[in-house]
Amino acid sequence: MSVRPILLWPDPRLAEVCAPVGAPPAELIQDLFDTMYAANGRGLAAPQIGVLSRVFVVDVSWKEGTHDPRVFINPTVRQRGEDIGTMEEQCLSIPDLPMAVTRPDAITLAWDTVEGTREEATFTGILGRCIQHEFDHLEGRVIFDHQSPETRADLEATYAG
């Protein structure tokens, strides 16, 4: 498989809502993982490599030496937690510009597995946050979209730098 180029904001494809897919090709999933690991990331969504399909991968613990690769196909949000928290996030499509993002502390997601079954689970902690970040990409949102207009303008100016 291969490491693919990661689209950088403001590429207009990053603002597109992605279409549901049937079974994605195994090479797409492998390319997502290969690209994510090569970029030192914890998650990557298909639109970030120019594929406008509802697929993303995460592995939030690999940097600590324990691989836990997960694939989410056609995910849908079932519920968002009532408690919210703010944490600094980074995005491979907006490199070198961490920013504070406020999100629910928990998310319940349903998704298709690579085997074709439908799963549902609630995620919290860094895994829950990473899943929400990648899900945003499928909806055409990036971390800039979580900022106030003033903060966003400042961050965009810094990024354009």
C-alpha cells in the first residue's frame, strides 16, 4: 500500500460533506493507516487524502507502543454527552497550529465494520475526542470551525503567515 499526500486547508475538498460508501477497498483503509502513521497522527479521514467517502481510521495509543487501530465506515452519531470539555487539538490538514476545541466529553457512534456488520459504542477520553475530530472531517468541518469568528480570523492569519 502507500502513503498518500494529505490535503492542506483551505483545499475545498476539506469542506465537502462525504458520501456513504459500500465496502471501501482494503487498499484505501491500509493507505489511511500508512499515511496517518507516516505523518505521526492519531487519526485520519478519507477526505484528508482526497477521497470523499465516509471512512476514517484512528489509533490513539500507537505512540505509547500499543497499537489499537480502528476503522469506522459510514459512522453516524447516536448521542453526544451533555458534559463538555476544552482541549488543544491538532490536525494533519492544518499542520503546526494547535488550537483549543470544545467538544462533548462522550460520543455514541454507530458504524459499519470492515466485515460488514453494524456496531455501536460510546467513546470517551482521547479516543472519543479523536473520533469526533475525524467525524467532523466527514461532515466538511475542520478545527477552525470550532472557533469564535475573532479567534478563527487570528488563527487563519497565523496559519497563512
